[in-house]
Amino acid sequence: MVSLMNRNQGNGQGVILLATDGSKPALMATKKAIELALAFGSMVHTVCVHEELPTTSLERLDEAVHEEQFMGIHAHGNMVAQEYGRIRGVEVVTHTEETGPVVAAILGCAKKLRPDMIVIGNSGRSGWERISLGSVAEGVMKHSPFPVVMTKGIDEAYIEDILTIAQKVLLPTVEEVEELISIGEVRMGRAMGLSLTALLAFLIPYFGLGIFSSFWRDVAIEPVLGSMNVALLWILMLFPMGWLSAIAYHLMVTRREEGRA
Amino acid sequence: MTSIVAMSLVIGLIAVSIGVAIYSRRWSRTSSEFYVAGQNISWAQNALALTGDYLSAASFLGVAGAIAVLGIDKTWDGLGYFGGYIVLLALLAVPLRKVGKFTTSEVLTSRFKGSRSLRFGGMAGAVVISTFYVVPQIVGAGALLQLLMGWSYTLAVIIVGVLVIAYVTTGGMRATTYNQIIQGVVLWSVMLIILILTVTTFFGADLSGIFSIAEGIVPPQLASDLLMNDPNVPDFTQMSASQAVEFVSAKFPMEPNAITPGVFAPDWMNVMALAVGLVFGTAGLPHVLTRYYTVRKPKDARTSTIGVLLLIGGFYIMTIFVGFAAMYLLYPELMNYFLTGQSSIAVNMAVPLLAEKVGGQVLLGLAIGGAFCAILSTVAGLLITIGTTVSHDFYKEVINRNATDRQEVLVAKLAIVAMGIMGMVLGLGLANQNVSYLVTLAFGMAASIFFPVLFMTIWWRRYTRQGALATMLVGLIVSVIFVGAALVGSGAVLGIPVLINPALYSLPAAIVAGVVVSLLTDDVGDVDVFMNRAHGKD
């Protein structure tokens, strides 16, 4: 069930780093980390990685559905470890990394903590999911300068006690996360003013071109720059005008927001 | 046209696209370095992804292709597609990011809580607009395969449709963002290479030389219409470009040249209809709005949009030069395609034909492969948007509130298959239309159905639930009627002239309906919380 790879030594201060995402394979690793900490008199640091990915909601949902068979449960990994550590008498310190890639985030945390070992669960993905998602556990093993303990698969009997804890701290689905905001005074007038100014700086010459080339066609076809006529020059000038309007708008809004802050 | 080199490049680019679809997510999880999805470059990644999503067949094939056959009037397409992002930046991008909702249905129901009619209206609008956007992509892809493989258009469209549906439902769904980034880079680079080679090879490295020549050309679509029933039409394939241009100009000395406005949009109403539809359409396109879901912070929504403006602005400037250059260099071929009934190639294939002329089979392969991948990724984005709104806004919220994630994904995939098939059927019926023109119609619908309802929901406190519904309904009905009339060639509806874009009628009608109904009703929804969210501090 457990494989060990010896690499460079950690800081020798009795730190085990647990990488967890609150899934069943991660619960295997969590329990193993706590047991190793009890055996070696170590403390456990946990790291959860919240991936910040440029993906749409359906992309995430599709991945979650396909991952379900390998994850089994989606609990708050740090909270489960903390609670299980409290019950077993092991000190647990939690860390959260707010961005991916997941392997890099775990290794980044490890380089700061210099643990004696990293404990991580292998989900045992296979088939398409294995091809498309790879294995974080194997990535950590491959690149870690510290020893890595990897638990394999899911042993339902082994995680029975910790699973009970995990079921009490399930992560909410995306739709259930509703940000609570305080209602204060919102000054929309100035925001609207800035928006309309930027917009009109582009729209007036934009629609102006349409009116001009419709009603003053004879002037529109007059050459102004070599063989380029007025209409063509106007068209080509609208692009840089649009860029300038957008950049000026961005700078004004940024200054306004810094003022509000 | 079929050549081993070009075919290999096309297959290679498609393979890369599918490879990215399979491996990008793995790479983004298991890389041991922070060089992907890092906080510092997220806005740039998003700008490229938005650009790749936006630069579809319409932009790559359609804009330059339309300029090549109709001249200066079709520069409005690129100009409007560009200007639309300024409207989005100034009015909607940041408030939408702050609200955190990216389908129209969700934005509306986060202010007007629990409104099933608004949710359904949002879904219906998204499906109609996205379907109209899918069709031109399939038309473009069909014409590409027709040109490359010599297949019949029907066979080409069926193969494209099946490929796209399979791509999206099996794996493409999960990697569209990374594919969009690559498409953005490929399309931009290929257009630049075509422009540089064209100008250096045929115009003595003088960009203005392109306009000097365009001044003496009668646009091929106009010229072929004039020659259609002429018994003395010469064989254009035996002429050089300059001979063909001189022949037509001598025969029709009074006709407008390529840089004279009025060939496509003959009067102010048509010009303004196109201008309004394009510039307000982007802000109502469901797949563009959805992509803001991927932007990390509200400030990134602005910086990403500015990045997009720089990238697409540069791209559309290039299409203007490429379009006019193609008109001259391909004049005999374009005339021949029109006069022999191959309009679907004439109106859409100027860019690949020019690529072949200036860069041989290698550049032809890159141009067709790049365009094909752009079509794949854009259709993927559109079908995902349709799948999302049908499964989430309709199935989960209206039909089965207890639906599991698995059921939701299944319904999304079924919707994707259904819409893909509908896209194929419509694509078969619209073979001879320029893809950019078809996309401008989708823009007109988006400008009428979604832009006004989003604008008023986000900026007008007095806007009501009933007003929002009236806005969408009127925008949908008026725009669909006039788009249908334009496609069947009807001159007027109830005595009102049919224009090249419905937005000049449907956008004001939608706004007036929303304002009037709002003033007569009083359910302003959860306006305080919503406005705080949309316009409060980051």
C-alpha cells in the first residue's frame, strides 16, 4: 500500500507535508500522514490547492462528473486533516495555495517547509481520465527533492473513521457559493459618465463615418493621402482611436478605483 | 487544389488541435513549474483565448473574402467586430465580472430572482444567436473542404458537422481555452505572413500600392452580376489579373470602384443598420460573455479586453490590406467562380487562394488548417455555450431542479448534438452566402436580444422584471423576422424595407419596449444588492 522514495533530506524538524484535495484517495494519504506523524513524533502540514483555471463552468462540471468515480467524495481536505489530527493527538497546520499547476503548487509549498517527507494519495485513474489528466501524485514523486510517500487506491475499511469526519465538511458545489456583500452607497453616476465618455469617443467617429460616407459620398471618395480616399483613411484611423479610447478609459477607471480604495 | 504538402499541414494542424484538447489539462495540472495559469499572466492568457474564440471563420475567411469581392463597404465588418469590444469594455465587462454571472439568464435572475420566464427567455435567445453563429462556421468549413479536397459541398458540410460534434462531445469541451489561445496565435501569424509575402512579392513592399490598384477595380461580385446575362463574357481563366481588371473597367466605366462606398450598403439606412448591429452585437454574444467567466479579477476583465482590442484591431487592419490585394491578384479566379456558379468559393475563399498564390502549398496548408482549427474551436465554444444554457438555465432550473451533475452534462451533450445537426442543415441551405455576412446577422440578433436587456439590467435601477422580458421578446421577434426576410430575399415586411442587418429596427424596438413596460410596472427585483455587486468596490 505504501511506497517510499528517498531523496534529499528535509529540515529534520519532524515535519510531514500532506497534499490533499479532500477526495477518498486523499483521505487515505491523510490517515497515513497522521499515523506516520504519531510514529515519528512529527507534526503535519497540509496543503490544498485551489486551481485558478481559465475554463468555463461546463468544462469544470464535465471534469467533475468524470472525476467522481475516482474521487468518491469532495470534502474540505484541510479541515478533515485538522479534525482527524486533533482526535489522534497530532498537531496539524494548514496551507492553501490559490493557483495551479497543482504539482508546482505542492512542490512550492514543500520548498518553503522543507519537510522530512511528502505524503500524497494516488487516485488510480485509468483510461481517458488518466490520459487527459495525468497523475498529480506521480508528478510530485518525479519532481520532488524530498522523500515521497504515496498511498495507492482506496481501502474503504481503512478510511472508515476519517470518512465519517469528511462527510461532515463537504465542499459546496460552485452554484451554492454565494458571496455575501454589504449594501453600501453605490455611486453609479461617475462610473456611467466614464463609460459613456470612452464609448462616445469611439462611437461618434464610428457612426460619423457611416453618415459621412452615405450623405457626402463625393467628398468620401476624394483622395487625401496618395491614392487613399477620405473614407479609407477614416476607416484606418478608427482602429487607433479605439485603442486610445480603451486605454484612456482603463487608466481613468484604475485611478478612480485607487482613489476609492 | 489537393496537394500532399497542403493536406499534410491541414491534418497536422488539426492533430495539434486535438492533441491540445487531450493534453492541455494534464499539462496544466501536473507541470512542476508555475508557467501556466499563473496569476501574473492570466489577463494575457485570457486576451489570447478571447481573441482565438472571436477570430472565427468569419474573421479569417469572411472579412478579407468579403472585401475581396465587394470592396470598401465590407471593411465595416472588421470595424464593427472591433468596435463591439469597446462597447463591451465600457458598459458590461467589469460589472459582469463583479456580478460573477456569465449567461444572460443568470445575470437577469440574479437581479430578478426566481424568474423562470426570464431564464427561459435567456436560454432561447442564446440558442437562436449561437445557432446563427454556428451556421456560418459550418458554411466556411464546408467551402474549405470543397476547395481543398474537391468534395461536393454537401459531403463537406456533413463531414465537418460530424467532426465538430464528435470533437466537442468527446474531449474538446474540456480544453477549449487552451485551443483558443493557440488558434489566436496561429490565425494572427498566418494573416501577417500572407500580408508580408503579398506586399513584398506583388506590391514592391509598398502598402499604399494596394489602394492605388484597388482604385481602378470594379468589385468582382458587382462585375459578375453585370456580366451574368452578357453573351460575350470572356474566359477569365485565360487572363492575367491586370487584363481581367482592365477588361471589366473598360466595359463598365461608370460603375463604382473598390474603394467607393455604396456597393454593398447602398444608402444610409443600410450603412447604419450594419454599423449598429455590429458594434452592439459583440456585447450580446453568449459565447463572448461566457468567456469572461475565466477572467480572474474584475480589473483583469478590463486589461484582457484591451489586449483583445489590440490583437483584433491589428488583425482587422491586416484583413483590409489582404482583402484589397486579393481582389486584384485573384480577379480572374473570383470572376470565374462567380460566373460558373461557384459562389460559395468566390465569396469565402480569397484568403486561402491568396495564400497559395504568394506562399505555395505550404502557406495554403497553413491557411486552410488554421481556418479549420479556428472553426473547430469557435464552434466548440458556441456549442458549449448552447449546452450550458440548455442544461443549466432550462433543464436544471425549469424542468428538473434536482438534476445531478451527470444528468446536467448529459443534457448539455444532447443539446450540443441537436444544435450541431441543426447547424449542418442550415449550413446546407446557405451555401452561397459570405460567412462574414451571416455572422453580421447573428451580431444583429445579439445586439437586439441581449445587449439592451443586459445594459438596462446593469445600469438602470428602475428597470423591471416585466420590462426585461418585453425587451428580449421584442428584440427576438423583430430581429428574427427581418433576418428571415433578408435570407429569403424579401424586399419589405409590412411595408418596412428589409435592410442588410435587422438591428436598426430591432434594437430601438427592444429598448422602447423595455422602457415603456418598465415605466408601467414596478418589480425592480433585488436592485440594491445587485447594483452593489455590479458597481461596488472590487
